[in-house]
Amino acid sequence: MKESHLLIWASVVAVFGFIVLLLAKPDVSPQYFELRGNITGVRERGTVTFVEFVPNNLEVVGFGGLVVEEGEAVLVGRLQPYRGRVEFVVDEVR
């Protein structure tokens, strides 16, 4: 096989692999995390709950009527990119 053919095949495979990686990238982290701290405020807009959480400087949100009370808590959830920022999507409050 000529070098030029090998270079073309390698380029095609590299581009195809890159496209597959872009399409297969999950929007939500598959790993769950626990955040420990104090909930200092809760705002609700429809089915979305926004949580002010200290000490972490993350956008913390919950969906589907999440019940959250102010005070010390452990939030369980996943990281997700949203509009150029990373937000913590809460699945459970302990």
C-alpha cells in the first residue's frame, strides 16, 4: 500500500472516530456525587427548584417537585453542562 493511501485511510478513520466521540459524549455525568453543606435559600419556578448551597459555588437545581428545606443537608446528584456553566442536578436530598 502506498504511503498516500495509508495517510488517507488514517485521516478518514481519525475523523470518523472523532465524530463518534462527539455523538457518544453524555450530557450528564454518569457518576453520582454527594455535596455536604448548608442550604441557605430555595426558589421554585414551575417544576424546577433552584437551591442556594454553601460552600460550593455551583448552580444547584432539582426537577420534578423536589422537596428541599433550608439547613444542613447532603445533596446527591450529577454534574451537567448548561449554557457554558456546570450545574449540579439534584436527585435526592438527605
